[in-house]
Amino acid sequence: MQLCNENYFSDAANKKYLSVSQYKDFVGTVGKRGCEALALAKLNREWKDETSTAMMVGKYVDAHFEGALDIFRAKNPEIFTKKGDLKAEYRKAEEIIQRVERDPLFMSALSGDKQAILIEENSPTLGS
């Protein structure tokens, strides 16, 4: 399987590759313990984390800087009101984007490839 943007979040990719998110699910992070049962339930589609508004706003900002905002908007119609306007949280995200774009230092940190897929082909096994 060749990992790419189209299959990155697929079940097959999740079972073949260990992402940072999966690693954190298994072993934990600072302030959050890992849980093997939960990690496996996610892999087997027996559990799905709820997506918060804050997470969606972050994804909105990410999509803008990746050049994929139109795709994000099309895939997430719930970010719009019945009139077709952006909901308040996403109007705030637009302000965040404008503020970031006015900051040359911040923009320099955002230069280069966005969300590049990196794969370690020959990683050592545990205990070696």
C-alpha cells in the first residue's frame, strides 16, 4: 500500500501504519494515559471520538493554509447557517487566518510543505 492523501485516514492505512495519533492512543501523552483497549476499538471501528467545535475550527484554519479550504467547506456543510453564512466560530477562524497572514514571522514558520506524509521504512523493532 502506498500511503497518500486519499487513503491516509482509511481503515487499511490505519492497520498497516502506526500514526502518531495511534501511538498516543496506545501509550499516552503528558496528562493522558494510553489505553490499548480504546486504541484497538478505534482501529476496529468500534469507537469513534466525538469531534468538538474547537477541533473543527482548527481543521478549518489548517485547511486554509494547506490550500484545501474549498474542499473542507464542501465536506462540512454543518459549518454554515441555514442562510449559507459561516457560523460564528468559523467567522472567528477567518479572523485568526487574517491575523496569522499579517505576521511575517508566523508566515515564515508556515513556509514549506504542509502536512507531508513521512514513512519510516526500516524502523527498529521494540527490544532491538
